[in-house]
Amino acid sequence: MSRLADVDPDCHQHSDSGVPVETVIIPNMRDIGDFSVRRILPAPKRRAVGPYVFFDHMGPATFRPGTGLDVRPHPHIGLSTLTYLYEGSILHRDSLGFKQLITPGAVNWMTAGRGIVHSERSSDEARTQGQSLMGLQVWVALPKALEQCAANFVHYSVSSLPELEAEGARVRVVAGECFGVHARLETQSPLFYADVTLVPGAKIKIDAEYTERAIYLVTGSIEVDGCRFSEGQMAVLKPAAEIIVRSATGAVFVVVGGEPLDGPRHLWWNFVASDRELIEQAKADWRDGEFGHVPGDADFIPLPEA
């Protein structure tokens, strides 16, 4: 997605030293026509969790027949994007020539490196029939040594993602290694992303394998050491804390995290970089038409003025 101006999420610090939750992030909703987006990261008191510097919850939205999602071609540098849907579909097209429809449970992983352009739209079929759309998109900052790597795109179908089930919990490992399982997706830094479903009354243990971790509630509610978290909230976990997540009502949530970034990152519009000069160059390149284009899509999002 193209980053839009938004109201900062609310952050609350946990004062109880015995609770293994460091910060609770409550996003604010932004409506974009028929489409709503909740911005979770970056937040005022939490700019990143591991290498995750951007976290959006898209929808839920209902597109009537004849309408659809239209995120026009726009550029990225210095990051990888991970798109993961629960409802509907999005047609990805990029300046490398890839054209890929993503559907629920599958993974689109796009590495921008020194520069890529892509669009995200509803397919002709979805536009004709109408659809409900809901999912997550996250941005992972690349390590400094790889910020200028070649752009790339990979897609994994839902059937190719490893899953495990036990005692009312189902875990799909989307990226990295967690719960003793390694995903097919190769990442440029130590991180993980798992999609978890709990039936009512189920529980699951979250190990302390990575320094920085967070839980984001997609639907339902959970409890961690007596603290209740509900849909749309992110609980950033304390380092080294092993916790048990319980759900009386049932829940769907993701667990993400990894090792801290190798230095601060600057975010401006759709650009992520350790050096502001890289962002200034990207601004000039997009303004001057030096980024390339998405084949068959002459439209684009202009560089913001501010």
C-alpha cells in the first residue's frame, strides 16, 4: 500500500512490572472512500517491533459490484512488504513484470531494495462481482547492507505454508522460524510472522525466541496474565517473557517480531532508509520518472508535496 497521512495510534505503557506486556497500541481508523485502514506501526512510543517498521490492518471493507480497490502505481525503497489476506483478493502488479493475485492465507513478499514500483487493485472478476476485503500489510526494513539490493517478488500459496494444530490452536507459519517450524519464505533478517487461530477456551504458549515480539488481534479477544486484549489492539511483549495466551471467546491474531534493527530508520511516504540522502534521491527519482513503471498501467501516485 502507499503510505497515507494518518492520526498517530494511541500507546499505553503497562505499569505493572509483573505483566509481560510492555506497550499496548490502539490504532486509529482512517476511511479512504469505501476502504478503511488501521495504522498500528509506527506509533509515537513504539516505532518498530524487530525489523517491522509499518503495520496496517486493511478493512474490513465491502466493495459493491462495479467498484474495487485502486492503489495506483507508487514506489518503494529500503524495505520488504508482506501482504496477507483474510477475505477477498488483491491483484499485485510491479515494475519487474510480476502480476499476481493474492487470496486469503497466501503470501505476497516484495523486496524493494534500491527501488520498485507496484500497484494494488481489485481484479476484473472481483470488480464485476463485488467482494469483501480484509487483511494485513507490514513493511520490514532491510538491513543496512541490503538497502540497495536488487528488487524481487515472490508468492507462496496457502497450501505451501507449514501449519500445526493442537488442543484448539492452529498456527500457520508465514515467515521466519517459530513454534519449532520454519517457513518457506526466505527473509533478509531474523524475524517471524505467524497467523494463529484459537477456538473458544483454547490457549497457546508464546516462547521468547526473539528479542522483540508483538501480538496483534485481528478478531476476537485474548487474555495474557489476566490482562484482556480485544480486536484491533497490539500488545508488545517484554523481552525474554514466556507467556500463555488464552481466549474464552475464540480469536484470530498474528504474532510478529525479530531482532532489533541495526540502527534507526527514516520513513517518508513509501520510502525507508538508514540515510536521509537515500530518501532525498528516491524523491527526485520518482519526481523525474526514473523509477520505472508497471507494464500496462500508466497511472501513478504523485510525490506528496509535504
